[in-house]
Amino acid sequence: MGMNLVVLVYAATKEYPKEEKYSLVYQINRSVISVLSNIAEGSGKNTDKDFAKYLYLCLVSLYELETQMITSHRLNFISEEKFEEVIKVINELEKMLIGFIRKINPVTEHLNSNF
């Protein structure tokens, strides 16, 4: 699902104004790549506690990406259809990550209880 998010986001940002290439688009692309990178890096750790730290960083990147996509939508850089598609995947990943983090590291109960 994370790789699908990267593809969706990169396709969506291709339509942004050229003047956003080195500002908002750059930040969005960094955020979405950070999601996958933290999962990959964390999976190589020796303990569940260490893995959970990287998953938490992944979650933070998803929150950042979500904010950037909302901003993009409000600035009319992304269509309603693409925005909803991206947000849906982001929210699904957030729920999955929170559940997984809680499972491998119960100390993280402070995570958003809405999920």
C-alpha cells in the first residue's frame, strides 16, 4: 500500500504549477518517500521497540503528507478526485501503522485513540 501511495502522489504532483516544483512538490515527495524509507529501515532493526520508533517516524511523515495534500487541495493544485484517492490511502496507512505500532510496542497507547 505504501508503494501505491508513492505512485499516486508522484502522479498527482506532476500536475502542480512549475513554480511549486522546488517548494511544495519537493516537500510532498520527501514526505511520501520518508514513509517507505522508515518502514524499510525499521524492519532491519533487532527489537520491536526499535522497529516501533521507525514506524512512528513513518506515521509522522504521513501526518505531514496529509497536511501538504490538504494544502494542495485548498490551493487547487490537485483535483477533488485525486485528493480523495490520496487521502483515503493515507488514512488507511495511518490506521494500519497505529495498530501495528500498538501491537509491537504497547507503551505507545498515547497514539490517536480515534483509530
